[in-house]
Amino acid sequence: MQILKTPQDIQSQCRKWRDDGASVALVPTMGYYHAGHMDLMRHARTLADKLVVSLFVNPAQFGPGEDLAAYPRDSERDAAIARDLGVDALFTPTPEVMYAPDHATWVAVPDLARGLCGAARPVHFRGVCTVVLKLFMLTSPDVAVFGRKDWQQLAIIRRMARDLNLPVRIEGRPTVREEDGLALSSRNVYMTPEERAQAPEIRNGLLLAREMVRRGERRVPLLTQAVLHRWAEHLPLGRPDYLSVVHPESLEPLDAVGDAALMACAVRMGKARLIDNILLTA
Ligand code: PAF
């Protein structure tokens, strides 16, 4: 596995592969790998001749007061995992080589970035879109793979790729969970043992909503009320940031569950802000 650190190096390597007729898959990551990242890499490995993984804690997607400095990092372990999974090139740039001091160009999908996580993190998705587009320009992937835990991110990237006619297929992978149902996240390490013990209740609340839909309930206010009620009882250490039911593609809020509906949430558990989601009609 090559470890490439500059935009020039990754771009010329990917160009060379493409000139030789090889297809390229990309998995963008911020590192501190867990089984969710490993699933993305394993899956991407099956999709193309060459697999590129980027490992970059992108400052542009962190707002003031967010956890940029504290974001967990372990680049040596990450590189060993990537190597074991058959990654051909690990791209590990520094912020300085990714962003010029007078960087002034941003890509945004405001209509999809306004609600859900975007409400509390106003610059987040602009930073995500900008770095992901830069990574696409550097690696020219045939396919790029993202996790569905970050559903809003995936929907926004799909929309960006469609609207800008980017020649890349976007694939979403199911959320990987701990045995007790907690969605894997690099930020889970921020939790105390007490918070960690309660955290699976986030998922249990969402499962309750899906079960209510299965039994015929369609009214969104009743569904959210039931989840919040359950959380108040079983998740006292959690502070819900939002709990919304939206259309899975447009991310427009819904009053009633129709053919396609996604319940998404963010819950603060001490220092951790955890997100999760569930398709109510799957
Ligand atoms: O999901 C992430 O880890 C990041 O938002 C991404 C897609 C790697 C962009 O920095």
C-alpha cells in the first residue's frame, strides 16, 4: 500500500491507474477506524481494480467550538488496518496542502443542508461537500462509498454528484452497530461508561417508532412524542438535539408517514453528539 501525502501525488497516481485502464474506488474517511469504516473499505475493494482511501480530519467541516482538536486520531493503526484490507493508496494530506491560506471556493447544497444536523452545524455540510468534491477531482473515482449512518451527508453528496454531473457512482452502506444496537462512531469514545450504557436507547427509540408504523400509526407528531417519551424514561443522560421525520431523498419534513420516510436524530451524551436514523417504511 502506498501512503501519499500531497494532492499532486494522489492525482498523478490515480491518473496513471486510469491511463492503464484500471477502475478506481474511493472511500473518504476521517480515520480512527472501526468496523463501520472496515465495512466500507471491504465493500469498495470489490467494486474496482484500485482502492483509494483518504484519511483527513477536514477542518472545513468543523464549526467554532466543535471537536476538531479533540477528534480521535491513530494514524499508525489506521494505516495497518487499511493495508490489511487491501487498500492500494492511503491519502493522508495535511490541512495546509488541502487548503491554501486564501482558499475561497465552497460547494454547498443549502436546501438539503438547512435541517437535521445542518441546523446546529451551519458550516458542516459546506465543508463536507467541498472536501469530497476536491477528493473526487484528485482521484477521479468510478465509485465512492459512504455510510448510511450519516444519512444527510449521503443525500447531500448524491445530490451534489447529480447536480454537477460528476462521473462517479455513489454507494451507501448500512450502519454497522455494536451488539446492543449502538451505531459505531469514532465519537463513541467520548462517552463515560454510564453514558455508553444508556446510548443503545437511541436506537431503541427509533425501533419503537418503526414498530408503531408497522402497526398502522402514520402521524409524525405521535411517533416523535412516543420516542421522546421513551428517551425521557430510558435515556436520562441524553439531550436530544433533534428528532425528525423527513423524506429520505429531499430531506423535507413530513407530517405523516407515506411510502418513504426516514426518522433521524442527534442526541448529545455528555461530550458526544451521536446521530442515528431509521427508515420507517422499510
Ligand atoms: O463521513 C466522514 O467521515 C466525513 O464527513 C468525510 C465524508 C470523510 C468528509 O470529510
